[in-house]
Amino acid sequence: MMFSLFLLASVVPSGQAFTCTPVAVWDGDGPIWCAEGPHIRLSGVAAREMNGSCSPGHPCPDADPVAARDHLVGLLGTPHGQNRTGHILVRGPAMRCVSRGGAGGTRTAAFCTSPRSGDISCAMVRSSLAARWDRYWGAHRCD
């Protein structure tokens, strides 16, 4: 089923609101795979890659990548295994997201709000497991 979801992923146009029911997570800033098809890269934040590196030109938080990923999974729902690509499988409630456009490949940059944890980008920055990325934060506000 995960393989078929990957084939359905496409970039949600900037400014469009959409629903994302999280089903898998790669690292502390995404992608988050949605049951509805999109793959989300959290807008306005940067987390370390799973190998511990930081991409050139990205903010680089002083945080363990596994801790960041696991925290994001906890904000979204409950983990229930790992798929063959290494994504952590998650069960959680549907989130409301607003697209900021493409984030490379088939990923959509988005700010998302979960009924479980509120604004996910804000929660990741508050945790210090991801760094705020002003270039992509824009006028976004945390409540």
C-alpha cells in the first residue's frame, strides 16, 4: 500500500488548504507521507538528516536526528513499525495543512495543524529538535 501512495504523490499548489492523515515519517522535518497522497516537508523548519548531517545552506540544529524524527512521529500519532524504505509508520488523526508550494521532487512544503499537537512546525521549533528556517517561515505565527 505504501508503494501505491508514493505513486500518487504530487505537489499541492501554493496557498491551497488540504487534509493530511499521516501514515509515515522519514526524519524531523519530513517527508510526512499522507494517506491522501501528498508528501509533506514541514515548512519553516530544518532538522538533521538521518545520517546526522545537515544539508548545505540549511540551518543545522544541535539535535540528534533520531530524537527529532521520533518527536515528530509522537506529535503526529503513534508509531507502529517501519516500512522497507526505513520510514516510521504512524497512525494519527487527520491534519489541516496549507501548502507553500514545491519542496523538491514530489514534496509539498506546508504548515500543518494537528488536533493532537497543534501547529507541527511550531512544536518542532519549540522542542529544539528542529531549527526555525526564517527564509521559509515568512509571516507564520505560533499561537
